[in-house]
Amino acid sequence: MPIDYSHIKKFSSFIKNNNYSFSREKILNVLDKSAIDKAYNTISNWETYKPTPLLNLDKLSKNLGLKNIFYKDESKRFGLKSFKALGGAYAVEQVSAGKKNVVVATATAGNHGKSVAWGANRLGISCKIFISEFVSDTRADEMRKLGADVVQVKGNYENSLNECIKQSKKNGWEIVQDVAWENYLTVPKLTMAGYSVMIEEISKQTDQYITHIFLQAGVGGMASGVIAGVARYFKRIPKIIVIEPENADCVLKSVDAGELTKVEIEKESIMGGMSCGDVSLVPWQILKNSVNNCLSIPDADIPLSVAMLAKGYFGDDNIVAGECSAPALISINVSCNNEQIKKDLELDMNSNVLLIGCEGDTDIRLYNELLSKGSEQLSNG
């Protein structure tokens, strides 16, 4: 019986970037070639390093009428199950510069904090992590297992970040944050350089020309790091589409307005790591002219997509994909099941699409809930 993917089709907004003008030179002025190369040369020499798999979702590509859909499976990254392992840990190594008396600190919704904690642990230095009341106990415990001192702060992520900054200034700790603000730009660039490693790997994992990349965004760090990697490693420039939760679409709103635009989050998305109201300053310098289109989606199809990935509906592999990986699958389904969007993006039988599976079951309790709900939806047709 043929598998019907068309029921994954919900989206909220789709816009074109009227200021699009991809420039390798401008992108590599923000995150220069030497910084990108240093990140790869450093990370690829870590003792447990190996490239994460690039999977081919051949069932889905055939169904949607595309040549290839590639899925970069970051659930295999350093045992931390997230692309974030490339950024925070690399920044910790660069900031600490071989000193053992350094204390690093960060605020996090989960995966960045695990990366910072793991990076500090492997170097034998102290780590302080500030989390909001919305971060699950599961994620907090994972960071504690890596040796971090985890401090919960009442309120949202912004409250935890403010407390991190306050305590770090008071105690002389080194802040290792993936978000940039005025006079705090160097460390976020380090995390972005770490994320670009994914593109270096992909450039060696396939000889197919990538025509489209669908990129999840929170504050924009991963998306801009990947785009910088594209500017550095790809000979031909693909169309770049950013995906966000409908209630936290700060990149979409900023691209549409042509300037940084804050989104007031009234309800947190289940896509927790993407539920951000502000685009980070450094990523914005890359995103504002390099993104072709932006797409926002509701939470509704996340459980179903998680279950379909887990059960091998899209290709030969059973993929463990967390709540922030599922949007990649939703976005390509949405784009191909809407004739106007498909036409605007020029998606056809010659298209080689890249999706970033940015995390696995980083919150095992949430993952199991989503998998159970999605499996029930599949059973009910």
C-alpha cells in the first residue's frame, strides 16, 4: 500500500526575502575562512571525532518527485545527540586556552548547555549552567552527569541568561554563549564556526550538487553557521529556506521587515530549542541577505513526523529525531504539497535537498511522549 505523506502539510507563513543577495565575500567577512578552517582542524582531531551520517530519504524523495533528499543525522554527534556538540565544546576549548583555573558559564534550553558541560569535562575545568524553569529535569540531569553545576532560575530563558551574565561578572567566569549581543561577539562566532563542520563533512559525503537547504532557526546560530560553511565549501549556492515555530518566528519577521524584529512569545513551542524571540546579532549579519525564503509551522505535525522517522517511512533507516529535527521533514512535505510554494522554490525532479536532523532524543521523556502520540496517529490513519 503506498504511503501517503500529504497529511503533513500544515504551515503558518511563507515569505520571500526581498533583500536576498548571497555574497561569499560578505559572509566570510562575518565568519572568516581561517576561523572556519580552524574549527574543522581542531574538532576533527578530537579523540572521539567522526563525521555523522548523511542519509538518503529515498522513499520520501520518490513520493515528492525530487531527485534526492539528504538527511544529516546529528543524533550521532559525540554521544551528545545534537549538532550543538560542535559549537559549545569548541568555544570552551578556545576560551579556556589550555588554562585549568577557568570557570565557564552559560545559559541554555538544553543542548548548548550539554555541549559546554561536555567540553568543560573533557578539559577538566569547572562549568556553571543556568536554566529557566521551563527546562526539563531530564535535560538538567544530563548536564549534571557531565559535571556541571546547574542553577535553575525562575522565569524564561531570558531570565536565566541575565542571571548568568550577572553571576559571571561578579565571579570572573568566562561566558560561553551561542547568542550575541553588543560587545559580546567573539564567542558566538566560535560556536558558529563549530557548526560549519557539518558542511565540510557533507561536501565529502556526496558528489551531488545540493540545490536546496532547509534550516531550522532559533536565534539563528546553526542556520548562519551552515550558511558560512556553504560559502566556504560549496562551489554552487543552493536555495536556503529557514524554518521556525509559528509563535517564535523572529527570523521570518526580521527578514520580512528588513531589520531585526523582536517577537513576543506568548506560548512556548514544543520545539523548545527553536522557541526564541530575538535573532542573534552576528547570525543576522549573515541571514539578512543569504536566506531565500522563510517558513513557519505549528506544533501539530511534530509527533507524527517523529514517529514516521522512527519507523522508516521516509527511507531505509529508522531515525531517532527529536522535536527540533522533525521541522526539517515537515518543511519539505509542506513545500512539495503546496503547488505555489513548490513553484516558488523551484522544487522538481532535479532537486537535491539537504535537511539537518539537528538532534536525537536529547530529552528522552519528551521523545517517548512524541513517539507514542505520533504512533497512535499513524495507527488511526
